[in-house]
Amino acid sequence: MLDINPSIVHFSGHGTGYEGLVFEDETGSTKLVDGEALAGLFELFTEQLKCVVLNSCYSEVQADAIAQHVNYVICMKKAIGDKAAIEFAVGFYDALGAGKSVEFAYKFACAAIRLAGIQEQLTPILKKKPNINLKNEPVSEPSQELNDSDREILTERFNFWQINHT
């Protein structure tokens, strides 16, 4: 977070509901991180962070906490299959890369799940920061659109995730 200064943070992994999201520590051991801890971290980056994507099962509890500080949070209200999660991610970032708003990208990604013949298009949920009207706000200023280097990094990370989760 300190080095890259992202406007979007994407977590792909496992969630356990109230217990938290599953992370790995330096030794490779799993560690559960709850929503309040994540919200506290993301609160420090409110000025730069526009969207957090929790592409993991049962992540709504964490999303509710994070949405108190971040404009948009996308979560999964129940278990989601790997294929649906991948379709969602591809659709979401395709739409953002085309200059669409977060809300449009979310809807497009849900449609992508359904178009792939997967019946999980209602699993992703978009949460918004309370008392804020963000309809059709782009995720970044036009001058901060994804450049070739950003696209390359996102593609590499997505390909790594696909290899390790299929």
C-alpha cells in the first residue's frame, strides 16, 4: 500500500465470514484477518483508495466494515466458485479498463458470470460508503487511467491467480 499507492485493492482468496479473510504470513502459515482490522488499514488510505474488491467467499462482513471508509467495496455474500470469481474479475477490469465507472463495471462483471453460463451472478454485492452519492464516478481521473505498465502488472497478477486457483 505504501509503495504502490493503489486506487483499487483486490483480494482473491478465502473468506470465513465473521472470523475474517484468510491471509498468509511470512512463514506461509494462514492467518485470519477480521473486517475491523482491514477497515483500520484502509481508513489510512481513504484519500487514494476508491475501491476494494474482496473476491472471496463469505466476505460481506469485512465489506461492511471497509465500506465505512472506502467509496466502493465489492464482496461475495456466499461461496463463489473459482470460474465465477474469474469471470467476475475479468469482466470488472475489462469495464474499468474501458473507462467505465465502478458501478457499471460491477454490473458488467455480474453479467459476465451469467453469460458464461454460471448461475452465481447474484453472489457479488456492491457496497458504497454511507451518505455519499457516487453514481457513475470513474475509479480514477482521466489522467490516471491504466497505462501499459499497470495493465501488465494486473495481467501478471491475474494470470498468477488463475494458475494457482484452477
